[in-house]
Amino acid sequence: MKSALNSAAFDQLFFEARTVNAFTEQKLTDEQLHALYDAAKMPPTAFNAQPARFVFITSQVGKEKLVPLMMQGNQAKTLQAPLTVIVAYDTNFQEHLPEQFPAMDVKGMFDADPAMTATAAFRNGSLQGAYLMIAARALGLDCGPMSGFDNAAVDAAFFADGRFKSNFIVNIGYGIPESSYPRGPRLTFEQAVTMA
């Protein structure tokens, strides 16, 4: 039987985890970038589909390509962050299913139902984006997720062939705690949970 994580781990992953809006100048190493993806790729997705695609932006050139496509309030912190990740999803993820899910042939099921494919790509890609943030926090990093950007413009700039679609963007690095807004209230168990 697995044991629960200790309280310090829970604090790091959840209870003390905050959206940060400014980062120190400390860069991330290639080893950290690989460790981040290697952890994020492991949790489950439906049929092991793994539709998420990530653009890891660390260069000034990459930032200058992305930043004009973002809302003004997101621009300065994105330029400052050591890593900015475009979390996207593959609209034709099912092409990889014969290798990724050899237990049964499910590629045809998705090929035959574009609406189901689009829903599965977005849902499971979103899961993987959340896994990426949990992985970052587990590695001692901080996150600043954002949805304030022009999806169509980002897709045109970074995914010209139209196959991948942007979902959200997250800045990652060593955060400056004072850059976080005061934590807002959370819904209570009674407000958010229905027992059945």
C-alpha cells in the first residue's frame, strides 16, 4: 500500500503553491528542462494518448516572437521568466495510438469521430499541462499560468501547419514570492462537492 506524502510535500505541491508574476534571474539547465518533461509525461491520459505538445521558450528570439501576441499585462513577466511554455495539443494525436496503446486498436474510433477526437485532445492535453505544473513544483520551481493571449496568432506563429493548437501558457522558474497576489478564498467542500 502506498503511503501519503508528508506535509512538506503537500505544501510545496498544493497548499503553498502560488501563481508568481516575477522570477529571479536564475536560468534553468538543460537537465532541469528534460526532468520537467520526463516527469510530466508519466501520469495517465486516455488510451495513453499523450496529445499535449510543449514549446519550451528560453531564448530572447522566442520570447520576442511570443510576447507581442499576449495581453499587455502578461508581456513583461513573460520576457523576464527563464522558461515560458506554450501548452498545446495535437489535433491528430490518434496517429500515434498504434504505438502508444497497443492493447487494442482505437485509432479508427477517433478517425471516425472528429468531434470526439477534438474533445479528447483538448481534455487530455489540459491534463498534461496540469501535470507539467505539478512536475515543476515538485522540482522546486514556481509557475505562472496564463490564458491572456491570442490563440490564433500564437498558432500561426508557432504551429504554421495547423496541426497543433495552443491551450494555455505558463511561465516557469524561481519565483519571487512578493510578486504573488494575496490568495483568494476557495470554495468549501459543501459548495463544490455533491455526494451521490
